[in-house]
Amino acid sequence: MLEFFNIPHTYEKIVPDRNNTEKIVEVPNILPTFERFAVNIGVSTETLDIWRKHYPEFADIYKRCQAIQKDMLNDLALRGFYNATYTAFAAKNLTDMCKEASADADFQMRDAYLRAMSEMNKND
């Protein structure tokens, strides 16, 4: 399973530009999903869930694959490869990121910024 999920985020592809000159562009790999993994090995996602409950080693690898998937989603979204609306949907449904966690992070970021600005003003 790790081999399926732990893939390069992008690959290079040669394409013609407007002048019909070849150029190399970076292309995103398809985001690995548990649904696609299950189909590839001939089981359902429900079977993966059962295995997670009964086999602690499998559950650990599953969690590592979730982290790999989340990292790839974040990386490719931040680099503009994914539509922002779909990225928000995918992040909420495929990862542990949700609106509430995002709001907490926004408040933490704001508070850190205000503290840093306050410290800068004290030093002036």
C-alpha cells in the first residue's frame, strides 16, 4: 500500500508551445485514493476498514498513507495544480482537515501575527 501512495507529486512532460517548440512542463500525478487502491487489489473500501480494525500493522500503514495523501493534496493545491473549490472539498472529505480546524488555525495565525507586531513595536 505504501508503494501505491508514496509516488512523486509531479512528473515532467514534453509539450509543444505556441511556436511548436518543445518545452518541459511539470504535471501533477493523480492523487492516490483508498478507493483506487482497493479497486487495484480487488477489494472494497469496506474491506480496508475491516482490515484496519483487525490488524494493527495494517492500521499503521493506512495512517501513513493518509499522511502521504494529505501532503500531496496540500503540495499540489498550494502550487496551483488543483481548483481551490475542489481542493477544499477534497481536504475536508479525504483528510482530517475541516472548516473548524481551519478556523482555529486562522485564529492562531492572527494571534501569532499580532504578537509579532506588538514585539516589533516594543523594539522601535
